[in-house]
Amino acid sequence: MLAMVDQYRASGLTQEQFSREKGIAISVLRYWLAKLRQENNGPGFIQLDGIIQQEYRIVYPNGIELYVPSQTPIAHIQQLIQF
């Protein structure tokens, strides 16, 4: 499926068009796109040493911004950014 995802990315087609042309369900293409995106993003968190901030800003893909106090436990921040 990695080759199929590479073909889709190079095609310039929409997901719907590509799925129709290849005869696969769009849900299958979207599943593999999401799976590869997760694998490429790694663990998703990095250690911020030496940075002093009073709050962190989380910006969601839809443009909503969330400001979180820097003392917020990491587990709570993880819950806020999972979508």
C-alpha cells in the first residue's frame, strides 16, 4: 500500500478521483494515508529544556487556539491534542 499512497501523492488527483480510478474504497486510501502520517510523525512530543514560558499555545487544524498554563501535566496536554 505504500506504493499506492506514493502514486496518489504524485497523481495530483483528489482522494475520490484516485480511489475511483484504482478501484479501491476511499476509506482504504484514507486509512493508509493516516497510518503513514502517524508513523512519520514519531512520538509527537519533544522535551523543551531551558525554555521558560507561562503558557503553551495549541493550534488545532480548524484554526482554534488553546492556551494552556505551563504547569499543566503532560497527560492533560496529550488528551487535548488527540483528535
